[in-house]
Amino acid sequence: MNFTINRDLLLQNLNSVSKALSNKVQMPVLTGIKFDVFKDNILITASNGEISIQSKIVNPGQLKVQDEGSFVAPGKYLIDLVRKTEAKDIDFITYEDNSIKILADKSNFTLKGLDKENYPIISFTESPQLITIDATNLKQLIRKTTFAASISEARMILTGVYFQAKDNKMQVVATDSFRLAKKVMEFTSPLQPVEVVIPSKSLEELNKIIDENEEIVEIHFTKTKVLFKYKDLKYQTRLIDGTFPRVDAIIPTQFLTSVKFNKNDLISSIERVSIFTNIDSNIVKFALRADKTVEIASTSNEIGDAKEELNVIDCSSPMQFQIAFSSKYFLEALRSFNSSEVTINFTGEIKPFIITGEYDHNLIQLILPVRAF
């Protein structure tokens, strides 16, 4: 096997598939990147058992194949080598003893390849059951929801993000049982019915790969996997088996009072006050007064206390009201909004409240308060 490839083109594709590299010593071959070299293209594949990524390199001006073949190169070392070389083009030559010779300008490297016969056969399964969405909207769906998924595997289903397609709407929900993020996206034509739970970590890795543009992403669903096709990239992840909790019933629709804020002013105030919170709890207290002013406060036995007054843009029902919540959850929810103004809708001092944004249509962030008074 013998080919020459542009260094920048190769590095770009290696960086994409590297998101699926395994660091598990139980299956050493998955620490490698598999190259399948054909006359007019190269497929490079990485998998960790959870996600699998395959990138197709097709560029006659930057790729020249002399001899076809395949090999598995140690992923970490290959990426480091390509990243640090300054050569414009890199030559790859393999030998029968599983050695991979890499020539870059005046540099000459030899990598010991991994046994390609032990590399698992990975089927990137396409399906007639698919949804198409542009990359920008997909990134928005991921960014606005995945942070609310659980990081604890005690309830595995909550480590995933719920996707449901029905009629011309797709609903995306994540929750860790203390907070919830829900985004609904409307399509111009009916969608094929879908109801799956995708691991949140897999979606976060996908978000690092796709660019914010109008390129179409095909999402193919099967019983156990979901495949994202983007440009010349295939990104596949397993689905989480189980029943996602029905969350619509816990999202309030009637409110005691609604308070509108400038989002950036609110974020800045919470950030300052949260300096004085205990690391484990991050609890801040929110008090609404009858004159429509708000006081945000926190207390730490080790550090001290903080209070800050904040003016509101509007308040539907001025009253004496107080509530406490996690500043971490609150800030993450606020940062998911593109709107410059957000409204906090309260249902009671110990009941869930929701945050909405003026221009963030069909996005709801819900947070459960804590008892701190």
C-alpha cells in the first residue's frame, strides 16, 4: 500500500474521527485508526464501541494513491506526528511485517501497525427512516439541551437525550430530574415517526465535529443505533434502551408571577453572587419585592455573604416572593438562550419554575428550587 496525501487535509479528517478513539486496554486495536485505501478515495475509521466515525477523503488534487490496501495505525501517535510535521505532503508506505513508513519532507518515521484482522467490522447502517436537518439547527438543538442530561449512570436513561418526531415537529428533551431542557423544532413537511434516546456525550462529541452552516445532516434511525451523515463524514452511536420519563405533565402552564430580565445583566449578577456559594451546593437566593425590584443573595460560612439588587424589565404580578436554586443550573439554562431578554415564570416558592426567551421559540428551561429559607 502506497499513497501521498496533503498534510492539512489528513489532519482535518484525523481530528474528526479521533473523537471515537478508545483508550481501553481491553481491546487495543480500537486505540488505532483504520485506513482503507482505494484507487480514488480513502476511508478512515475509528470506534470505541459506543460511537464509530468514518470519514471519506476524496480529493484528486491532494490525494494520490499508488497502491491500494489497508492498515490500522496507533491513533494517538499518528495524530501527534501529523500535527507536528510541517511538510506539505506526507507519504505512507506499508510493509508485510505490519510496519507503516511515513515520509514527511526530510523526516522518516516508522510506526508499528495494529493487527487489522482484529479490527471489528463496523456497519454504518443507513435507513429509510430518516430526518434531514441543516447543521446549524442541529447544533442549536444539541447546545440547548444536552447540558441538562444526567452525568450519573444510576438512571442510565437520563444520561441520554430524548428525540421524538411526530407530524411536522421534532421534540428534544434532556433532564437529570433536577432540571429539564426542552426544544421543539417545526418542519415544513411531516416527519416519519421516531422515538429514541441518544447518549448526551455522543451528541456533544458530534457537536464538536459539525460546523455551523447550512449543510444538510441526514439522521438515520434503526432499532439500536442512529447514524448522522454530514458531508463526507458518518457518525454512528448506539441508542439507550428504555423508556424516557414523560415530562410534559411537570412543565407548568399557569404562573404566580413572571419576571422579565435583561439576560446579560442577570447572568453577570448571578456570577458575582455565586462567588460566595458553597462549592457543593451553589445555592443562591432570589427575592422579589412588591416594588418590582429583585435581590439576589448567597451565603457561605467559609467565605462570607453577598447581596445584589437588580432592576427588572417587567413583572406581571408584583408581590413579596422568594425562592432558592442552584446557580450552576440557572447559569447553564440562561446561556442556552439567544434572546437578549428572558422571562422567569414562577409557580411557587418550592415549585418548579421555567425560563423562556423572547426570540427562542419553543425552548423551555425548567429548574427545581431548593429549600434554603
